[in-house]
Amino acid sequence: MFTVYGGKLMKILIVEDEKNVRNELKQLLENALYQVDIIEDFVSVIEQIIDSNPDLVLLDLNLPYLNGKSICQQLRQVSNVPIIFLTSDHNVMTELNSILLGGDDFITKPYLPALLLARIQATLKRTTISKQANQHLVTHKGITLNTNSYKVLFQDKEEELTKNEFKLLHYLFQRKEEVVTRIDIIAYLWDHDVFIDDNALSVTMTRLRNKLEELGVHDFIQTKRGVGYQI
């Protein structure tokens, strides 16, 4: 049995070079019903973190090859995984700099097990709620589609879409970077309705593009002549 938030098993990755501390943390977390991964080879830590795909990282500051601050800074370029720093450095500026670099929390050693578990729980709860709150938002090239309200947003402006305009844009978002054929789009929008002709798609596309133009968005949907569309 494992700790679950939002229907998902929680996995914590320990990045700690002191074997005794690492094993102690692993035991503590497993007793608290978390899944636990550990890193023992510190040559390619960032790649290992990405491969592990954890829900939270416990990151020591003083590590061989690359210190915790550098790891956090580089990781933040590709991932928003929550990071809690663990360190024996009690300096206030160290804590401040660690948070400014993208850390979510900072705990000094020796730590109180109950406090560490409480901080982990609070961080996971906060990030899970944040993810759930944003699940209805999908973004590509600065354009955000709100799947709850049928609105498209760009910078500080928004436009409400009709059902078919929304379905069309949402389908392109689902297949972003692909060239989507007109036949596929028609089948998706009208569920193979034999009474719908090709002109219906052209009309819907024109209306959608006009609304994007109203937002100040130009050439977001590219026409691939004779084939279909791409974003």
C-alpha cells in the first residue's frame, strides 16, 4: 500500500550521497507508504531524475560532481517536479538562494522525521491541487485553450468559441506539430455525418481564425495545401 494523492501513487526520489542518511530516509519514507527511488551514481543526476519521473525530489546540497543548487537550476529548465532541499548548512542565505533557484522547501540536518514527513505531505498536497486546478488548460505556442469554458486565451485577452470552433481547435491541440488532414477533422467534428460537406469545415476554420485574429494571434493555424492544417 502506498501514499496516494488525487488517485495517484506518490513516488519520492532521494538524491543523497551519504549512504547512511540515504538508507535512513528510504526506510522512513517507505514506512510512510511512499514509493521510493534512490540515486547512487552522481555522474548524471539530472538524467536519472527525469528517467525516474518522481512526484517529489529530496535533494542534498553537497553532492559530488554537481551540487544541489546547480541540479535544481538545470532541472527547472525541463521540469516542475517539487524539490525539497536537505542540507546540514544552516545559513539563511543558503536557504534563500535555494528557494530562489526553484526549490519548494528547505530542511536542515539533522531533521525531525515527523517534520520532514509533514513538509513532504504539504508540498505534495499543494502541487497536486495546483495540477488539478490547471488540468482544464492546454497551452501551445503561447495560446491557451480552456476546456471548461470553451474559451481561447492569449496574453490578457480571451474569446469564447462555439462548440465546433472549440472542437476543431482542441483537436489540433491534441495533435500539435502534426499535419492533420481535412478528412480526419471532418470525421472528428461531425462523426462521419454523410450530409456534411467539405465547405462546412472551411466556414468553421474561417470563423476560428477570425477569433484568433481578434486576440492578436496571426498564422497560428497553418494551411498545408491539399492536405490539411497544422499548429
